[in-house]
Amino acid sequence: MDNRIRALRKEAGVTQDELAGAVGVTRQTILSLENGKYNASLQLAFRIARYFDKPIEEVFLYREEDI
Amino acid sequence: MTFKKKIKLRVGLAVGYAVLGALMIVLSFFIADEDAYLSSFGLILAVMGLVRCKQYLPLLTDQERLRRREIAETDERSVMIVNRARSLTLTVFTTLCCLTVTALSVLGLREIALTLAAAVFVLTVIYLILYGILSKRY
């Protein structure tokens, strides 16, 4: 699943470490999410979307082929 | 249970290990013909307890470190990796055991083969029981 975490993070001027601390995960998890190597759970996806004050669909891009 | 309480419990266990290890070392001096098993095991236990105390005690006084440790331990990606590694280890270990049982049987070492086969069987039964319990729960 694609996401816009890196772009949103840079817009907000926040480091990976700061974002990780804010949503309660390690920096490695944020890195893996940004590189598309890991898919966030629903809880984590909501926490990240809430952090950026965006709807979840604007942060995580769900495509039909992701099924 | 809060994470701080979990750490306190771990510190308690670590102190327990260290004390038990020390007792085993002391006891080994009073047992005649002791073949260094008790003292060696006691030393390992005591060292393990002391290392864990050193690892966990600072977390109880430093809130930031405690928070970072909690995140590291509960991070969902880390938990997923640990669970997948455990699952793969079980598969690989079971497969290797089955191959070893076959090889031991061919070599005529039937008693060892039977013991290993029994261990694999018990492991499989435990897995099936736990799978059943977890399926009902979730």
C-alpha cells in the first residue's frame, strides 16, 4: 500500500524520529512505512493520519490491486 | 498492567535470579563431590540477574528512557518480525527434527530417534491445542 507519509512529514518539517515518538513506534517502523516495506495496522494508520490532521485516505493510498 | 509495573516485575525477577545464583554458588562449597555443575549454573544465573538489574533499574528513574523502551518493545513492526521469526523457527526446527529422526533410524539409533520423534509429536500437539484455543478466542 502506497502512502504519502514522507511528503507530509517534510511539509510539516518533522523528522522521522519526531513522528515515530508522536505516534508511538520506532524510527525504523516509520522508515519501513515510507519505503513501502511495511503496511501499518489500522490503529497506526489512524494515529498517523490524526497526527497530520488529514483524512486517512489522503495519507494511505489504497488501490484495488492491494487486495 | 502498566509498562512501569512490568519493568518492576522484571527487576524483582532479576534480583531473584541473582540471589538464587549466589545461593547455588555458596551451596556448591558445602556439597562433597560437586562436579562444578551447581557452581557454574549458579554463576550464570547470578550474572544474568545482575545484568538484567543493570538493564532495567535505570528505566524506573528515567521517564524518557522508559517511554522509549516501551515503544521499542510494543512497536507493531518489531512484534510482527518476532512473531514471524518464531513461526519460521518452529517450521525449520520441526523439519530438521523429522530429517534427523529418519537419519537416526537408518543408522540404527532407534532409542534416540524415538525420543526425538516423541518430542516433535508433543510440540505438534501443543501447537494444535493452542491454535484451537486462539481460534475460539479471536
